[in-house]
Amino acid sequence: MAPTNMLGLTTLGTWHTAISLIAVAAGFVLLARDREISLRTLLGRIYVAATVIVCLTGFGIFQHGGFGNPHVLGIVTLLVIGVAAVAESTKLFGGASRYIETVGYSATLFFHMIPGVTETLTRLPPGSPVLPGPDAPQLKAAAGFFFLLFLIGATLQVRRLRAGRTPAATPA
């Protein structure tokens, strides 16, 4: 068994967590600043690269008994990033491309929230976490809350795109 730190994280888990925090911070900055996540900005490319790394490193983490829902979420996240990137770089989806790109990348930020909240509330504070484990019913409520925020945000993004208001690409 791999050595762990005081939070029960392996070395891989520690790197995975650190990179996920970079991705989440970048995602929220992009949504606040640009109202979308896009590869057209440096920060957008950092977000996507960090998210891909988090998904890939997540496949090596089996803290809860083997391949499971977190790994499925990683696969779904990679698929959504792929579709969003294709929508952004081609016209494969026609007039829907801009919508697929924008809502797809935002969905991946929502996907980050599920394991992020689960791991935070089941590990912190050390020795006496807020929730007993990943099956705690409060986590379903938290996921529902973040899904509602995602739906509100996606609706606002679609409305902005329909109105023809898109942010200018910025270098950072």
C-alpha cells in the first residue's frame, strides 16, 4: 500500500488534488472574467490541461475499493472536453458549435465540484470530517445544489450567446 499523508492522500492523490485546485480556480476566474471557459485564452488552456491531468491521475486513485463512479466521471469529463474542443476548433456541429463548446466546458467545472466537495467534506477537518463517507446523503444535496448553479449559469451563457454578446479573447 502506498504511503499517505495526514489526510490519507497518497503522493499521486496529493498531486491530483493540487492540480484540481488549479483547474477549479482557473475555471471560476474564467467564468467571472469572461463568462465562459475557452481554449482561446491562456487561462482556458491551463484549465483544460489541468482538468485532463486530473482525470488521468484520477484513474490511478482507488481509495474506495477499485474502479467506480469517480472513474466514470473522469471518463465522462474527458469525453465532454473532447466534444467541446472539437466544437470550438471546427464547425462540425454547425450553428450549435458555440453553444456546445461553452456549455460543455462549463459542465466540466460542475463535474469538478462533485468529487471536490465529496473529498473535502469526508476528509476535513482531519480526524473528524464533516461527513462520514462518500455515501452520505448530504452529498447528494450538495451535488444537486451545484447542478442547479450549473443550469443557471448555462442558461445565462446560452442567452448571452443568442444575444450575440461574446467576450473578446484575452491573452491570459
